[in-house]
Amino acid sequence: MARRRRREPRTPRTPRISRRTASLVAVCAAVVVLFAVLVPVQTVLYGTPLPLSFILGAALCVSPLLAITRPRPAVALFCGAAFVLPLIVSPTLAIAAPWPWSVPALLTFVLLVGIVTFRHGARHGAFPLVIGVVSSLIAPLLRPEIVATAAAAGSVTADLIVTASVASAMFMIAALLAGRVRIGAELTREREHAALEQSRRALVEERTRIARELHDVIAHSLSMVQVQASTARYRLPEISAEAATEFDSIAATARESLTEMRRMLGVLRTEDQTAELAPQQGIADVPALVDTVRRAGVTVGLEITGDSARVPPTVQIAAFRITQEALSNAVRHAAGALVTVRIQTDAAAVGIRIRNAPPPAASSHTSTGPGHGLRGMRERAELLGGTLIAGSTPDGGWEVSASLPLTETADTTRQETS
């Protein structure tokens, strides 16, 4: 037998109208139909004057629609009309028809009880039920001529029992449906909350795993580098003073990297990202960064202009990190080349320009495609609403140019402080 082709799951269609709108349309249609039936029934079968049939019928039928938003005025309007309507009938006609509740009036009463109970709770729904039943009991007392015979009294009693029973059944059904809808809404909220908590838990677990890997691998390796560089002058007494100074510089860089690593681990291991963090570097720390690169044997020119003290902290951090990454790339890809760093602060933005000359080696510095370093610098600039351009210069060097606006944007709050 040929295998049946697996049916692709159908994409659920978005409903054209909401359930609430559909319910409102259904209630409006029911109100119109009841009014269209109640007026001729009251006029022909009960002898009610036509103007009064229109007025009282409109009061009865509009009450369920009004009860959706204003239950108390709706109940008062309905009970008043339901109390007056049985009293203005013709006795000879009323004996031959259901009284004091006609069939359209009974259906309107049931609809009102159901809407009030479902929308506003059982406590509010009990008011129209009790008041409607009690007011209908008063009608035989005010019109005793209609129940003068045993047959008429039995018919009225049956009408009252049917009305009370049907209205009570609607009250119970509406209360049960309202409870089910409420429980369903609560379950939906609980599922959404559980899904949110699960996603947050998964995020925390992933961050913890990354922090653990960083701590166990990279932090351990940096610690070994720092220890070996710090003890080199004692383990190798034959090394020169220049080499010992170089080892001390390596140890200092390793210690700074470990400090940065601990700060990043603190952020990763804190769920709400409110860990106590050390002050981040800013533009004022760029000279110390440049000195560290110079101790590695790289010729770096530095020029900082403008008042950097008024630059927001987020822009300060981004400027330092972009400069740090650009210098690292220059040292790594253009060893021995002259590097110039220019940071200019004006009234609108902080401009950063890091440029390195062509390396003295035979192979010039070429781009190997957008790596994580360039991507990270560009993301930092874009989070602040700025721009970053990196590319080759006409003489074969490399230049990174960034502009960071001083006005913080809404996306700034998303920037990590690591």
C-alpha cells in the first residue's frame, strides 16, 4: 500500500469577530425579535393599548441589553415595566392567555436574569430573579377578577410556577457558566505565568552554565598566566630587567582581565542583574589603557579633546570598550604599526577614531570579515543610537570611526554593563 502523505498542520485562522462582539450581536438580535413579538401579543391577546404596549415593551426588551454594562438601572426598568404590564390587560382576554407573564415577557425575564448573573455574578443575578417573581405574585392580588374562577386561578398558578422555574434554571446555568469562564481565565493566566517562569528559569540556567564555563576554563587559564608572569623574575633569575618588566606588565594585564571576568560572572550569575558591580571604565581611563598597550611595545598616539566629565555613564562605558577593542585588533592584526587614538567630545556626541598605519611586515592588514569584535563594537554604538564604521584606509591601514550621541535613547537600558 502506498504510504499516506502526512498532512501539514493547518495554521489556525484568526476569528473575524471576537466572542464578545458575537455575544453582543446575539443579544441585540434577541432583543429585537422579542420586542417585535411582544408588542402585537400584548395588544391582540391581552387587550393592552398599542402605545402602552410599545412603551412598556421597549422598557422590558431594552433591559437585557442595558444590563450588560449597567445592571441596577436595567433591573429597575424591567421590574417597573413587568409590574405595570399585567395590570393594564383586559380581564376577558387575559383569562384565555398565559397571565401575568406572557411568553415574550417570560423569555425577556429569563434573558435578563442570565445576562446579569453571567456578567456580574450570582449575587447581582439574584436581585432580578427575586424581584421579578415577587412582583408577579402581586398582580393577582391587584386584579382579583382575573383569578375569580378555579380554572383561571390554576392557569395563573401554573404560569407563575413555570416562570419561576425557568428563571431559576437560567440563574443556575449562568452562574455555572460564569464560574467556568472565570476558572478558565485563571488557568490561562497560570499557564502564561508558568511559561514565563520556565523561560526565565531556562535563561538563568543558560547564564549559569556560561558563567561556569568561563570560570572553569578562561578564568583558570588567566590565573595561571598571572601566576607564571608574576613569579617569572624569581623562577628565572637570569632574565634581564627589560624582560622582568615585560612579565610584570603581562601579570598586570592578566589581573585586570580577571577583574573584568569576575565582574562579568557576577552579572551572569545574578538573575535580576542588580549585582554590586565595580565602577566601569570611561573616557578618563583611556590614557591608562593606552599606556598598557605602549608597554607591550606598540607606538600609540593619543588625543582627547572636549569635556568628557559631562558624558553619560553608558556613553563613557561604550567609548572605553570600543577603544579597547579597536586597540586590541590593531595590536593583533597590525603588529608594529603606528596607532593613533582620537576622542573628541562636543555638545552633541562623542567621536572616536582609532587608526593604524600599514604593518611593517610584508603582509598588510586585511579584513577577514566581520568578526565578533567588530560586531560587538557596532552593537554598542547602535544601542546608544550611534554609528560605527570600520574599514581599510587608502594607504593599507585600518580605521575604526564611531559617533556616540550624548542623548540616551530608550535602547540604552538594554545595554549590558559588562
